[in-house]
Amino acid sequence: MKTLTRYIGREVLSSILLLFRALVILFAFFDLIHELGDVGRGGYTISAALLFVGLQLPSRMYELFPVASLLGTLFALAQLVSSSEYTVMRVSGASLLQVGWSLVRIGIPLSIVTFLAGEFVAPQAALLSRSVRAQALGDTTRVVAQQFRSGFWFKQDQTFVNIRSVLADLTLVGISIYEFDDDFRLRTVRTADAGNFAGNGQWHLKAVRNTEIALTGTKTTQADTFTWDSVLRPSLLTVYQVAPEKLELNTLWENMQLLGAGTQKTTRFEIAFWNKIFYPAAVLVMMIVALPFSYFQRRQGGVGLRIFTGTMLGLSFFLTGRLFSNLGVLNDWPALFSAAFPLVVFIAMTVAMLWWLERR
């Protein structure tokens, strides 16, 4: 049994790595073609474009590895079936469960590697790539995102804060701070044109206007600078440069806590958080899904049909995942359900098919 496990593992792993390399090269080429349109703008040279594409590779590798796992496993197992090696294994006493266990033993380490890459490598590389591109294009003052038309809102104690936009260098633009008293009466309105993080929980605001509101009237003063103490950190603003789905778990958790404290919707961050946990498991699930489908093709078609079947399976899985994530955000479904449901469906489908094949 150990010999069988090693043999299947070696064949599957070599196929996965081969297809993974091909997919990464293909998508890197597409990314480079897309960037060529901006080459020549500002200081954005071909070397800067290559550096940007290279820094995007960890994110691409993280996204593509489950697909490569499905295609590689499907191809390797279909080869074993078509060459009758699988038949010899079954005649020798190997069950579908044993073959599946061989895939699990190789799939678990690959899932762990995928999680580590997506948590510690891809987010930082994606942030750096955006910074490199912005500096090369001379767009360090470009607005990178706004959460709503009115900007980004959050609550801190009795204070509500609105930030109209965030620049590529994480400079805050259009800051409005509304302070209320214990009876929820507006006490102070402080606005600033811009703000930069100074460390130790402090932001240096520029061109500040302070309006104090009392029963007797209002008083407005102006200052060139003001030091603002806030729970807001630059790490929480990375969501403006990178989509929540590409952030690390710690940053997602911090955003959930900050927005949740202000009774704002955190559904997208919660779904991204759970997807971040479940996505690496897709590597293992895709490998197991390939097992019954490779058996069905034992006498049907060649490499083209196997690749087509694997592509369709992969697309259906990821489109289902994207669909439930979007529906979860729109309908406020439980984040755990939205993230886990596609995975559970494919696992149940695979188990049912393996059970049916084993009873034939």
C-alpha cells in the first residue's frame, strides 16, 4: 500500500506542478500584455511593468493552484486509467477509498502551503506591486478607492469619522470628525484637508477647521496642523489598495472589529475572512473531485477532453463560490454559510459519486 501511495502521489504531484507552471506563465503573459498599454506613461518602463507583474505572481499562484490541482490530478489519474494501471490496482485489492487516501496524503501538505502563501506572501506582494506601479506612473497622489460615494465612515467611542478618500500613499483626504456628548448631542465638528500617520496611534491633520457647538452659539477656529488620536491604523486602510478577498486574516479581522464597533455592515469582510480559511481546502477538494471524473473517461477522448472536463469543473466550482459570496453580501446571509456552501456541495457530490462507483 505504501508503494501504491508513493507511486500515485509522484504521478499526481508531477502533473500538478507541470500544469501549475504552465498556467502561471500563461497568466503572467496576459498580465504583461495588459500592462504594456501603460508603458511610456510617466516613468513606467518595461522593467517597471515586469516588476509589477512579478510582484503579482504570488497572488496569481494562490488563485491558480486549486485549478492546477484539479487539472493535474484529473490528467494523472486518467492516464493511469487509460493505460490499465488503475485496473491492475483494483484487481490487486486497492479500493477507491485507498486511492482517495493517497490523494489526501498529498493534498493536505499542498493545502497548507497554499494557505501560507495566501496569508503571508501574496497580500504583501500585492501591496508592494500597487506601490511600485503608482510610483512609476507618478500617481502617488491618485485616489485609490472610496468605500461609498460619501467616503469611508467609522465610529470611535462618541465620535463619528468620515474620510472622503484615501490616496495611494495612504494619505487621508477630506477628513470630518463629529464628536457627540453623552446625550448624543453634536458638540464639535472638526474638518481637515489631509492627514498622515505619525505613529503611536496619532495622525497629523493639515488645514484644520474646528467648530464648537453650544446652546449659546457656535465658535469656529482654524489651525495649520492638529494631532488626532485614533484607533485607525494604516494597516486598516490597505483594504483601499487591495480588495478584501486578497488581504491577510489579521487585517480582515481588524477591519471587522473597527466597522462592527461602529455598527456598520461587515458582511463582505466576514465572507472574505471565511473564504480565506476555506480556499486552501479547495486544493484537496479539487483533487478528490478529479477521482470519479477521471474514472468516467477511461475509454473516452484524449488529453483535450480531460482538460476540458477539468476546466468546466473548476469554473463551476469557482463561479458557484463567487455567486454565493456576492449573494451573501447582497442578502446579508451568514458569512460562514456563504463561504462554505460551495465546498460542502462539491464534497457531497464527490462522496456520492465515489460511493456509487464503489458499489458498481
